[in-house]
Amino acid sequence: MPIELKVNGRIARVDDDGDTPLLWVLRDTLGLTGTKYGCGIAQCGACTVHIDGQPVRSCAFPIDAVGASAITTIEGAVGPEADAIRAAWVARDVPQCGFCQSGQIMSAIALLRTAPQPTDADIDRAMGGNLCRCATYNRIRAAIHDAARATATPT
Amino acid sequence: MSARPRRRRRIGCLALLAIVVASQILTVALLLRPRTMPAPSVIPIVSAKVDRVSLRPVAAFQAIDDPAARSVALFREAGRVIQHPRCLNCHPRSDRPNQTDAMHPHLPAVMRGPDGGGEPVLRCATCHRDRNVDAAGVPGNPKWRLAPAEMTWERQSLGQICRQILDPARSHMSRDELRRHMAEDELVGWAWHPGGDRAPAPGTQAEFGALVAAWLETGARCPA
């Protein structure tokens, strides 16, 4: 029986088994390859997407558990926080190999929506589940601070 | 008769170009030739073999005449569940859970957060669903979260744990609530169905619940 998924504002009907991890459906069925397969066991964060705005690891999220919730992938990340994060990532030239970066960005967007002016400790707690083999952590932290300043409401 | 001068053989540029182009076409054709790919096949999920350990039934303690000694013995038997990694991992001594049978600090470094379910962005539910997800090897339950900080069990003696769970200020439970928590709570029950290669808690939840009930009925005495 087809399963309906709301992905980036559109309804997609997929015929995959209900216990298929969302990541596989996003990449292989829907062609949304911006979300990356890193470890497959929810350890690295490369597959992070938002479900109803909350970051989740799509490699460990069966599609029959999504229900009517809204899935947002890196391709559909929009809004002031997403724009500020993207601009900061480019300005800081954050990625090195880039493989983990879509997951990093999705977590960073969620962080700014939760804590608009995060401290270093906030960043560590929120981003601790996103690993980077190139160790771009310092640039990620700096870019998040840049994006936070850019989205700050002028007083 | 004079000999005709021998002319050097010349190879035209066009011929060389033709050879180069032909070899390139041949290479591309070889690379792009249709090949039969392996047919996709279903990889069966092989359940890891885990050893189940039994609990002694309540009846096995009837031979202890002294009610206080019987009560302590019952709690010691229940303690084999209470101090099992399936339980201790989410009753940690810090704000960070442990994981695996080796009880090492949880990776990623998720923290307790305001409600025991993690920090706002890195929550338990970032990875854990309402059931075990075999495809990723990630355990889960609808109530997945840490026990309250007042209920630290890691590195506590069984006697300390006993006195803690009997103290409503720390356990937040009456004795009847405690009995039901141990015997019926679905997150506690996950300890016997942890999935993957995780060792389940000894016995069954029903047997554990019966031990706890018998311990409470015999005066809820604690080991030293």
C-alpha cells in the first residue's frame, strides 16, 4: 500500500515498505540526494532532516512513523534562519569535503530557530550529534554566530 | 639509368587524428556498453543470538523463614534486573546516558535536558523512535527518556538504590506506584525486548514485577 509523505511542501506517494528508513526513500525514490548517507546507524548526523521542524536522523526513521508530519530536507530549507546559515556557510567557506554539511546545516537551522543567539555551549549541545571528518567545527561555530548576528532583530 | 630517389614515407595528420578519434570512440563504447547488473535481493535481517538469563521465582524464597531476610533476598534477586545495563544506562550518574552492555557514555553526547528527553535540538527523539528500528540498530520506545536525576543508580550499591526507590522525595512514587512501574511500565518492559544484540534483562517483566511485589509485601527491607 502506498505511503504518502509530505516532503518540502509536496505530497509524494511511495511504494516502499513501511519500515524502510526515510533516508533511502528520500535519496533513492524521490531523488533528493542532498541528504547524505553517512553511517546508517544514527551516529554521524549526515542524514539529518526536519520533521515538523525538529531535526531527526532519517537513516533511523521508518517511513511508516512519519504520518502526516512535514518533512523538510536541505533542498526545501527556507526562511530567514536558513538563508542566514547558507550565507554564513559560503562567507566562511565552511565545507571542506562537504559530505556532512547538509546535516550540519539542518541542525544549525533548527538551533537558530530554538536559540536565536546561541552561546558556544548551546552550539556544542545542539551540534554534538553532527560529526565532521574534516574537523570543520571551528568554522561551523563561527558561521552559526555570524548567522545569528545576521538574523538578529535590529533594536 | 639513374635510380629514383627514395621518398620518405609520410603519415598524414588526418590518419593520426582518425586513429586517435577511433581509439577514443572505442574506449567510450567499452565503458558504456550495456552490462547486466546484479539483480537486487532482499538481505534477511539476522537476529543476533542473545542469551536469556532466568530469574528465580518468588516461590524459591519461601524457604527463608525470617521475613526480613526473605525480603532482602527478594530484593537482591530483583536487583539483578535493576542493576542490569538495560536499566542502569538510563539511570546514569551524570546528565549523559550510557549505552551498550559495556555501559559506555552515549554517542552522540546527548544530554538530559529540561524534561529528561534531551536538549531542544539534540533530543532523544532525534534518533530514537517509538520502537526498535532494526534497519539502523537503534532501540526505541514511546516513552524513551532518562530517569530523573534524583534516581541515579549507576555506581550506587543495591542498598543505596533500595533506599532511594523507597524515598518518595527521590522516586516520586508511592509504593503502589513503584510496584506498577516495575511490573507494568512499557519503558521498563523494553528492557526485556531491547532488540539487536543487546542482552535483555534477566527473566521476564512479570517475574520481576512479582519479585518486587513480594519484596514490598514482606516489609520492603533493604540490603546494607
